[in-house]
Amino acid sequence: MSTLVVVGAQWGDEGKGKVTDVLAAQAQVVARFAGGNNAGHTLVVEGKKIVTHLVPSGCTYPGTACVLGAGMVIDPEVFQDEVATLRKQGLLPGDELRVSLDAHVIFPFHRELDGVREDAQAASGKAIGTTRRGIGPAYEAKAARRGIKIRDLFEPEALRERLVRAASVLDPEFARLGSEVRVQIEANLEAAKAWAQWLRPMVCDAGEVIAEALQRKERVLFEGAQGAMLDLDHGTYPYVTSSPTTAGGVCTGLGVGPTVIDEVWGITKAYTTRVGAGPFPTKLDGDAAHRLREAGGEYGATTGRPRDVGWLDLPALRYAARLNGMTGLCVTKLDVLAMLPEVQICRRYRDGVKPGVDRLEAAVPELERLEGWGDASWAAGLSEIRRLEDLPAPVRAYLDLVAEAVEVPIALVSLGPDRDQTIVLRAPF
């Protein structure tokens, strides 16, 4: 095996950054295939916290190629700031970064439009809960064939034409929404010159970079963003992100064929969280939600917003496993459940409601309380355990229950934020 896809199996925020960082120790290439800086991956290395938004999580290993694929939307200003911050931390010392010429660019007017639209939706009580980073408008322009790619930054006349077209479409919308914002063509052209100069050493055909790495028998780790239930086609539409989040997005987002994918590992928290609007069948409220949110530090790495929290949703997890063809399951934040006096789990929804068939707004979870949980004598030391057999019996039983219900074997267990607080049960490559 030389390739592994790592994807979120819930509504995002599952710990993909930490898991990818652990697995990247054995990879020569880490490639991200979709999304933009609406995703935040938090890595903890020897107690030091590192947050990435665009740079793949292989950035902590010098010499590991970090590829940003064509399926991404990239805000050059955010990207420059992020790379500068990482380099101040001693990361990315060489020429590790590669950026697809066919990735689309987020301009300031995309961000501004995102915010104006969200405000208008909020006023009518129909807000989606976007991160206001310009992700949706950039993907919308891509689908409408008026997007601007990284390669266009190197062709000023062609870029001018594209900006003029953007202005012809977006300026009337800004006016309709009561905003004085307009597409500033000359200012954007000037900014693009500086972006192009900075990006020039990094740009590439991402698919070719990966194909050549595989020809050299190198190990390639494909990194997803968000989670399966936020997939544009298969998630809880319209409360989804604007791109594919499942393993199939690897092929379109990086320019590789499906035959190069060897395994797919899905990441799930030991419970469930969600940010933004949309259905969340196992959502908790009141004191129970507060306890779980505080125990897990459930605040967005990108926005700082508190996440909604709830018990593990097995029907949704089974659905995600099928969508992705998962061959392994990574369970994160198991240590958080250890802090709670009791744990429940959702095995099914009432009245036969099924993800993929029914809208999850109609889903009422059937919750089951798990016995033998909440023993403080073992909870305190759980994050120090490094062997599966040393886990307390209730914790092992919980993992067995999940693996059996989802019909996917457990490949990795995370017992804390640091990369060392991990039990890897299967070789990733």
C-alpha cells in the first residue's frame, strides 16, 4: 500500500489535523484535495499548538511535500500569512509547498459578498452559518465558469477580463443587497501581481507531482477537509459546505484516478459536534451540552464559535462509512468521554428514518445509556495509555460497539491532543 485517504466522518472538526499529522510521519507527500480556509486543523507537537487552514498537515515534517490541489479555493492573503507564521515556528524550511495552477482564487470581493449575503439571510432567519471566508462565492464562480484560477494571476490581461466579468455579475448583487462594496479591478490587479511573484516557485500540476511520487514508490497521504455530512452532494443540504468532502473528491480535486487509492480511513470523535445551522439529531442542550463542550474544548479553530455537541450518532456514521468506502476508523477525543459521569449512544432513529433517504430534520435518536462509565480512578490516566489492551474495559467495549455497528475496524485511537497520545492499531502504509 502506498496511498491513504483521511476524511472526516461527521460534520467536520473530527481531529483530521492531529490524525493526519500522526500518519504523515510515514509519508513523503501530503496532499489536500478540497476546501479553503474555512477549515482549521489543530496540531499539538510536544505541547506546542499549531493551527493550519490551507497548508496540509504534513507541514511539521521537513522535506515532506505539501500539495494544495485544484479542488481547493485559496485566499492568497491568508495563505501568505499562514506560511509566514509556520516559518516563524521553524516549519516549512525548504521548498515543501506545491500549489496547483488550477486551484481557484478567493479575492476580497468574495469574502465581502459572503458576509453581505449571510447578513441578509440572518435578517430573514435563514442563515446557513458560513465562516464568511468567501468559500461559497468562489466555488459558485467556479461552477458558473467565471472563476479565477491561480494560473490566471500570471496573465494580467486575461485576469483583467475575468475581473471585469466578475464586476458585471457581482456589483449589481452588492447594490441589490444594499452594500456599497464593488469589485475594485485595478486594486485586485495590483494585489495579484504580488501574489503571483510569491506563488511562482510553488505552482505545479498537482496530479503530475503525485503521479511522479507514486512512480518513485513514495507514500502519499490524501487529506480531506470538513466532514462527510457536509458534502455538497451527500450531506445535509443546504446546510453543507461548497465542495466535496468525501474520498471521491481526491480524484477530482487532485487530478488522480481512483485506482491509485489503496485505503480510506474515516475520522470520528467519540461523540458528535456540529458548527452552523442544520439538522443535528443527537444534539444536547443545557448542562449536559455545557459539560461536554467544556470537556472537549469545542470551539472552532477558524471562527472560535462554540460547537453544538451531542452523543455519537451511529446511523450517520454508518452512512459516512458507506459514502467513503472506509477501510479503517479513527476515533478521537476518547479521553473527553472519560471525564463524563455517563455516556449515551444513538444506535438508530425512530420510525426507520435513514440518512441518505430521509431528511435528518425528521430524525429522532433512540439513545442507549452505557453502563460502567465515569470511573474517575481510570479517567484521569486515560491519556497516558499507549496500548489498546491497557484501556479500561468500558472504553474497549465502547470501541468494539462502534466498530461492530459501523462494520469498519478501528485503525487508530486518539487519547489527547498531542501526537504522542495516540494508539495506532494498523500500519497506515
